[in-house]
Amino acid sequence: MDSSSGGTTSAARAADILLEFGRRSNALGVSEIARATGVSKAVAHRILTTFVECGLLLYEPSTRRYLLGPAAATLGARALDVSPLRRMAREALVDLQRATNETVTVSGRLPGGRVYLDQVESTQEIKMTVELGRRFDLHSGSSGRIILAYLSEEEQDDLLSRPLPRMTATTIVDPVALRTELRAARERGVCRSTGERQEGAGSIAAPVFGADGSVIGSVSVCGPSFRMTDEACARYEAPLVEAAQRVSRALGYRTAGSGVTEAM
């Protein structure tokens, strides 16, 4: 292995370790990180120590565990500030919230997952809110599954061949059942879920596409499941799809003419 490829491998290992903290909500130990990323404990410890020194991670001596540090928080906040998807979606989200009076969100696609980039909260006393900047898998909840529905077959096969964590009792983790749901979502152009990622929550989501025609995120309407009924979701579907298409157009998703293309 030449020095350049060795450097690339080291950088990839470091990136994998840092990204693992974005997938978890708890502090992690060296052994957990080593198992999750496939590196030795010695390598993991060396990388973790470097991240602590530069403020990306914090070390808790009492538990011998690591968690994200202030420098990572700064990077995350900056990433949200400069996100074109977040910026282009804001006006459409405001209008969609007014049309539905429920919390509305925009998610951005990540490798193998997604992240909430922005939300406009419902004005109702009982409402749903989401955690911005946290990574979620694509198989659970409407915002992720509508993205998964528009990925290529190869990407779907790869993701569905991996372990699919069960978030609630109603999370769909069977690959066969998920493929059926993905086909239905793609045919309809929207995806609906109830209690799959968070108990007591319901949502409906539509895809957002980039200038090259690939799916890059989703827009959703979410609220308590007792309000997100069949009738309510049917009313929200048209303004939701229009909002998602509006964001896609703002990001350059269009044909050579004036019309918006359909996802391939």
C-alpha cells in the first residue's frame, strides 16, 4: 500500500468513527466503537484521543466513554446554516404549516440515512417536534422511507441487506414487507407512517429531488397520531406534494423545458 492509499484508509477510519457518534444518542466506549467500525481497539483509541484533543469529542473519565464535543456541535450548526436544501425549503415549509396547522419538516439524505434540517412547528398546544441534526435510518418513518423508495434498486438492496433496527413495536423491519411499502410509496408519490419511528406520532412525506434528478431529501407533515387520521392525511397530500415540488424546482430539478420531471 502506498502512502497516499494509506492516508486515505486512515482518514476513512477516522470518518467512520466520528460518524458513528452521529448514529447513536449515547456516549460510547472504545470497545463499542471498535466493534461498530471494524477497527482494532488500539486504532480506535488513537483516533478517539485525537478527536478529544481537537474538541470534536469529550472523554468522561468516570465512565471511560466518549461523546460529541463542542467542536462537533459547531460543525453541525454551521452545516445547517449553509445547507442549500434547508435554505430553499424554508418558505415552502412556512406556507405548508399554515395550510395544515401541523408541524412540517425537511430532511436531507445522508449515506444510508437522513437528518432533519429544519422544521416549522404547529401552533397547536399538543404537537410534534423533531430533533434537528440527528441521523435517522431510512426504513423507519415516512420521511426516511419516501427517500428510500426513490433510491436505485442497488442502493435499496444494500440498505435492506443490513440489520434494520426496530424503533417501536410497529417499525417495519422485514425486507419483503418493506419492499412492498416502497413500491406503494413510489406509485403514490407520498409515504405515510403511524408510530413507526416514535410512538404516538403520525406523518406523511413527499420526496425532494436535486438538479440531477436524484432524491436528496423529503418534506413531511407530522403530528399526534390521533390527529393524523386517514381523512387528515388525504387533505394534506396535495399541499405537501406541492411544497416538495416547489423545493425541488428551487434546487434546479426541471426538464429542458418548463415542466418538472418525474423521478426515474
